[in-house]
Amino acid sequence: MFLVSVPATSANVGAGFDCLGLALSLRGNFTFRSLPNDVIIKGCEPAYCTKDNLVYLAFERTMNFIGKSISGVEIIIDCEIPLQRGLGSSAVCIVAGAFGANALAGFPLSKEELFAICTDMEGHPDNVGPAIFGGLTLSYMSDEHPIMVPYQVHESLHFMAVVPETTVSTHDARAILPKELSYQDAVFNIGHCAAFLKGLETGNTALIRSSAGDRLHEPYRKQLIPEYEPLFALCKAHNALALLISGSGSTMLVISDNKETLDSIEKDILKTCSVTCHQLQVE
């Protein structure tokens, strides 16, 4: 029996559209146990306790890659990560299934090989990278191979995920994006992404504030999140460092250099919006 624990992830991280990701201290825990001849999945709604479960699909694909036959497996899911809220729940399931298969097969694959398998299944590496390697990562594809570059996050920084009750579908989040972008906006994001990474590494609050902007996705996706504007106003009033849309939403990530600011924002946003707040660490 093996326990696989995978962190939630927040992709994009401001201007790092489809390449930056941050591992956070909300976790999904998955227990894998070999069985003689059956597939049993527990811990989720009955409709998902089938071989179509994403955890099992990743488990099966990884076993096939290794070249091992699957006699049977029991998978027990204990996940505190909100689903379909922009916190990388699909990547969590894929990574868990792949790592569970690798464990039951005797650990023949490296993290890098598992990263490639999971990226191929997910379709992009921005959530998979931090889910596997932890921390803050920049991930991209080179000659059809995923590359991961790790970055540090300064210990002085505090994070809070604000999770609305409503979801934003990935289809809607993609459909609302413009088909073309100007050079001006592209240059804006390149500069802001590089500066924001340096700010997160050093804890330079002035640099974080000045480089937290984005022009590729947040101006459009915030229209799909009714809670964005009231939360933005509170972040400004309480002097937070940044407000980011996590993945495609609806979760939003607040960054501050002190816990008291997050406490105040949490208290105020709960008065006006139906949200759940999670003050988190980078994992």
C-alpha cells in the first residue's frame, strides 16, 4: 500500500500565462493498494468511482508505459482541493495516478519521466510542474519535451486563496480570450513576468506591486468572476501586494507581506461574497 500526496497548484501567477505555477498547501491524498483482479475506487461521488476516473486513467497509462499488466487496484481518494476552481484539480488527479502506478511497479521511473507522462496527459505543464516538483516553477515545451525551471519564494510572503462558490468552465475561460495580441501587450507581459519572479524570490514588495499586472488573460477572465472587483477593491484598501486569478478561475490568489492584511481581507470579503478563504503556504 502506498500513499501519494499531491498539492493544489495555482497556474499563470500573474503575467506567466500558461507557464508559471505555484504549489500550495491544500492537498489531495491518494492511497493505492494492489488487488488480485478488481478496480475499486473510493472517496468520491459514485458516478466517478469507475474506470473513467482520471486518477485511474493516469494510473493505467503509466502502468502501460512501464510495461506492467494491471491485475487490480484499490484507490482511496481524500482530497481537500476544490474541484473546477482553478486550483489544478485535474493535474492533481493525473499526478496521483502516475505516481501511484510508479510506486506499485517498484519505482522504475524518475520524476522527470513522470513529468513527461503527466504533461502529455494533461496537455500542458504549468500545473503538473509544481504539483510534482513543488514550489514555484516555470514550465515550457521544447521539441515536444516538457522543461521545468524552479524558482524560490521568499519566506516573508503570505498567500490566500479566495474560492467562490461558482465555477468557471475551462471552455468559457479560453473562449473569452482574444484571438490576437499586440506586440505592446506581449512586451508588457514579458517584462512583468520576469520582474514578478524576481520579486517573489527576493520578497521585494515594491517590485511585486509594480509587476503584478497582466494583459493576456486576467482583463478578460475577471469578467467571468463576479467576486473579482469587490475583492480587488479590498486588496487595494488593505494594501495587499497583488491579486491574481488562479488558473482560469474562479479562485483568486491574494499575496501580502503580512498575515494581518490577509486576516482583514478575509473578514471583509466574507461579509459581501459567498466565498471560502484558505490562507496557505507554498509547498
